[in-house]
Amino acid sequence: MPQELLTDPVDVHARLYELQVSEECLTDAISAGLAAKASCTDNHPANFHGLAMWAEIVRRLRDTLLPQGWTSADCKGLPLVVRGDGLVAIAVASGNEGTGSLEDSVIPSTRHPKGVATMKVVGHNQLLPFEHIPELAQNGAPTSTWLLLHHRKGDEMICELSHPVSMDSSGYVDEWDERIILTATPLDPARMPVLDAPRVESEVVIRRREA
């Protein structure tokens, strides 16, 4: 299936406007994920760094979009943020070295194989734009699910919002009918947001003053 590749900032802005999500919202979530990963230490489990980044990206997306009418959802364990009308959803995944490529011949894939939840939403995407099929509204998956892909290249985090339509036999998402290339996020700790600090409750002790 031919893919539509959007790279021009004007086209990117216009398409994201149609989807009702801003580029700033998406790249801010990536930055928050990077901050979460940077806060990990060697004493965290080895696989927690990537998990922390993924979870924080999801949280920041929800924190930003829910006040705008989006909702949280879960499709067989796949966390989603869903537009208020239910027609668009966004999930988060790390991508391979093809992520963000501006060459039509380079097709990115997810960095890791995905399970039945991703297979479900990708299969659903394959049926679009046949929204008139009643079964599409009965399986619990949003009408159109996009993946916010991210991949480190040098001193930048490359990201794109793309629409998956195929997975290979090993479980990797390897085909997209539309890819929206986003502004790269610099891996500069000074430019990353600070994670929300835990609230510390202070205890105030009041004593009666002696006469």
C-alpha cells in the first residue's frame, strides 16, 4: 500500500489540526518521557528505563488531551488516548532506525514485536474507510488508531505520528498508509521538562504558649 509522507511544516500542521492534536502536545510528551528515562539510575531494573519513558509519554499525552475532551481507554492492555468523538486514538511505541526517515523507500517498523492488542487495532485500520460496516463499532477499538513512534538518532529523539496498516509474521508493525514527521526533540537535559515532583505534606504542630 502506498504511504503518504508528510514532512513540510505547513502540511504537518494542517493534518494534525484535522486530527485535533498539536505537534507541541506530541513532542512535549516525548520530552516528558525522556525526562522520566533520564531520572532512572543503575539501581533500577535494566528494562525499566524504556518502560518508564513509554509510560510517561502516555501519561503526558493524557494529561494534556483529556482537558481538551479526549478520553483514556485500554484495548486489551494497549493504553490509548481517544478523541472525544471516538474516531481517532493514539498509542505509543518505540521505532527502529527508519523512524522519521524522509525517504519514501525507507519504511520504519516498531522496535519490538507487538501482541494481540496492536494486531487488533491494526486490523481495524485495514478496514478503513469502510466505516459503514456495523462490526467496526462493536469490537471496542476506536475507528482509527495512530502510533506515536520515537527513536534515538545521535543527540536527537526522532518521532512521527503514523497510521499502521500491517504487521509481519513476527509481530512488527511494518506498513503505514500515512506518516506525519514531527520536529526532532534534542537530547539536552537542560531543555527537558522536569517531572512533576511528588507532593510533600508538611505537618504543622501548634502548641499553646505558656504564660
